[in-house]
Amino acid sequence: MLAWLFDWLVRRRERRLLRQSDARQLIAENEPGAFYEAHRRATRLRMRGDAAGFRHWICVAAEVAKLSPVAEMDVNALKKVVDREYDRPAL
């Protein structure tokens, strides 16, 4: 039982570190647009039916919001970003 709990904690920590790393990478590439880019990626994965990928990028967007005071987070702009992704042809 303790081994299972320890393994779960290790996997949880690894996922958190990956989210933080992805958030920092997006911030480094384009800090004002990092929040929107994370949501754009989440929307693409949601449209493909990838629930785990969707959840990852939504959490990355939350990390961007925590880490960057410069990242733009306008709800109306976010709706436009998501709508554009839904209008794109599927890959």
C-alpha cells in the first residue's frame, strides 16, 4: 500500500514539474500570449478527444497565470482564440 502511494506521489510530482516547465517555455517564447497559447493547445487536444492532453494544457494555462504578471488573460479574447481553433480544419 505504501509503495503504491509513493509511486502516485512521484508521478504527481513529475506531472507538476512538466506543467511548470511547459509554462515557463511558453512564457519565454511569448509572455503576453502564453496563456492564450496554452488554451489553444488544450482546445486542439480536446477536439481530438485527448482528455489527458487537454487536462495537461489547461493546467499549463493555470501555471502561466500563476507565474507571469504580464500574460494577458481576457475572457473575450480567450473565447475568440477557442472559436478560431474550432473553425480550423482538423489535422
